[in-house]
Amino acid sequence: MASPKLHLTPHLVDELALRDRVVVVVDVLRAGTCIATALHNGAREVIPTATVEAAARVSGNLAGAVTMLAGERNGKMIEGFHFGDSPLEFTADRVQGKAIVFLTSNGTPAIIRARHARELAVCSFVNISAVAEFVRQQQGDVEIVCAGNSGGFCIEDAVCAGMLLHLLAEGSGATGHVSDATSAALSLYKGHARGLQRMLRRSDNGVMLEEIGFAADVLACSELDTVPVVPRMDGNVLRLRPNEEKKEPAR
């Protein structure tokens, strides 16, 4: 496998250029963590959307009893939705068998931007080893897209991408030049590897979340491999493969 290409922000990513690629979208705070948690806890599927109007339209086209709306604006739950963007909300008793129509400020737009990929997976710290193993099994070019913050850089996604690159490089024997983005992400990961929780708490997104009452979410999103599944795009929805659906729900 060739060294993955890393995009530290989604802003300049060419959607059509991803068509034949394996793409990993990284979103730590909090969409990627929520998606993995919801699917691990029995949600049938997660449907990413980019606007409130699109979320309402998709939800209206599905059976009401098995469809839930989840999402945030400025970190807080959207009025009229069933969930916000807190991974602690997506418990098995609430999501089992449900379709989750999902809208967030950064994560779901990045996923939609990469929708033309040959394979698309969603990554955060809670499922990073499972995603690394998934990527190792793929053939062809791999691109990693950080969801970022309002189209720009955010440190937690860059550190997570750096960790993913580090895991993929272990034992691969890959040598040669790496891009500036890859070098920066690896350096950031190595600098914060022993203090992921501290890094998240000090990040712009982490500070904002703590200020509005979601300190517990920041801690949950800093944990490694607590949700060992790989959300993968299937058409326009994110699902798990059948062998992953049998895993025990996250606690």
C-alpha cells in the first residue's frame, strides 16, 4: 500500500478526485465518535446530511417509528431533534434497530464531500485500530480527510490522523518522502501521544464543549479503541459489516 495522502482540512478536497480512492474521514469531537458508538450499540444505519432541511426531508421519507434525528449547531442539540452530538446519548436502549439521520457542523459535511469514494470509513480515537486494520486490507490509493473546524484546521483531527498514519506505517517497510501534511500530523501525534485527553481539553473544540457543559464528551472522545468497529458508507448511509454487528454494545 502506498503512503496515504492526508488532507488536514476538507476545504480544498476535490470530491470527484476521491471517486476511485479509499477514503478515511477523521472527526474526533464529536461526529466520528458518535457514529461509531451508535452503530456499535445497534443502530441500523446512520444517514449523514449537510443541512437541517436535508435532515428533515430524509427523516420524512423514512418510517417514523424507526427513525431518529440527531445533530448539533454550535455544539448544542438542534431544536426538535431526538439527539444532539454527544456519544453518551447513543446508548443501546435508545438506538437499537433505529436509523439515525445525522447532521453536524463539520463531520457530516466532510463525509458527504467524500461520498464518491470507492470505500469510505469514519475514524476517531475510539475505533482507530479497527480502521487501521481496515485500511491495511484495501488495495489502491488511500486518502485521509480531517473534518476540521468550520472548514479549517483543528488539532484533535490532525493528531488522530497522525496516529492512524503511525499505525499504518508500523511494519509496512515504507520509506521515502512524506508530504508536509503527513510530517506535521505525525509530529503532532508524537508530541501528544501520552496526553490525548489533555490535548483534547485544550483544543478549541474541547474548550468550547467544556464551556457549554460537555466535559464528559471530551473525555469519552479521548479514549482509545473502546468502540472497535468501522462505519463504512453503503450507498448514502453508514453501516457496519455483518461480522461487526455481533459485537457487544459499548458501555
